[in-house]
Amino acid sequence: EAQVTQNPRYLITVTGKKLTVTCSQNMNHEYMSWYRQDPGLGLRQIYYSMNVEVTDKGDVPEGYKVSRKEKRNFPLILESPSPNQTSLYFCASSLRGTGGQETQYFGPGTRLLVL
Amino acid sequence: GEDVEQSLFLSVREGDSSVINCTYTDSSSTYLYWYKQEPGAGLQLLTYIFSNMDMKQDQRLTVLLNKKDKHLSLRIADTQTGDSAIYFCAEREGGSYIPTFGRGTSLIVHP
């Protein structure tokens, strides 16, 4: 079954304590991305990766890091979390075929609370 | 910068058609998407349309694009209670990997 998995699903932490949210896909997709979703706002892209070792900033990258050492994994790292990073986070992977066809899958989300 | 606007709520009766509207500002938008988000779940890509198309139909879903007015709509025929969800419109330029999302429209389907 094609899927994107995220762990943990829920996390409560304190300001400044480094954390990592993992993301894994089983579809051999080249493109992966991270979003945050806040009440009253649409999704905003944090970082994206076009392939292994190729990452770039999205709209709201401040306070986040990512890495793409393997095709299937794309962890999101918060080196020093702050309360304004309390949010719902989604990982996504996609395949863009020839002719513009596109397949996208989103993970189930990680709800983060930073105290 | 880019902006994508949607109305916040839509309420329809089961069996009726739903039309969810979206406007965008970026004239270079190439890809326009519709997503569905059910409670507690991630987004599901429902359909997308290229800016060189006017319409796309996929079973109960019909997407209409008016490029002149920068208006995108999603019509759901024979709306069912299982269609109750938040629907997001998004746009992306052809050369960009960063989409812009609207704030979402909550569709409520009542008997």
C-alpha cells in the first residue's frame, strides 16, 4: 500500500529541546516536502527536496532544518523549538511524470505543542 | 506575492451539487489543485488542472478554470455525507516547487 508515514503523531516538548519528526515514503518518489498548518491559514511549505542530497527552502524555513540522505526518508529537525512552532505538520511526497501528470501523498500529520 | 482566496464555509443538502470557489492572483500559475482534508487526516489530492485547460472532469468532480478572472471552481455532483471535509485550493507556477494554498472551505453536508 502506498503511504507516507510520520512519527511521532503527537508531541509535547519544551522550548529549546531539540526534536526530530521523521517522514518516510514507500513509493520511491523523488520529491518530498514539509508543511505546517495553522488555524485559519492554509498549508505553508517549510522545506522541499527534489532528490537525495537536494533540499531547498519553502515559504517558512526559519527555525527548521531537513536532510535527505536516503530517497525514502525526509526528517524535519527543530534544533531549538519555540512556542511559535506549535502547529500541525505534514510531510508529503510526489511523483511528477512526463506530460505533467502528478501523484501526491500526504502523511497523517504530527501535532506539535511547544511549551 | 501570490494569494489564494476561498470562502470559509459551504452547507449543502445531501444529493445536491456543491460548488466550491477559489480565486488566485498569480497570472503565471500553471498548476491548480484541489485537496480534501477529513478530520484528523492529511490532505488528499483530489484533482488538478493545468492553466491551458478550461475544464476537467473526474467521476463526480468537475473543475472549471476561468483564466481571465483567475477563478477556479470544484463541483461535486450528488454530494454525500462522506464528502463533508475541508477543501483546499492551491496553485503553483510551472517552474516553482512551492505551492500556495488557500485557507480552506469547510463543506457541511446535511440530510
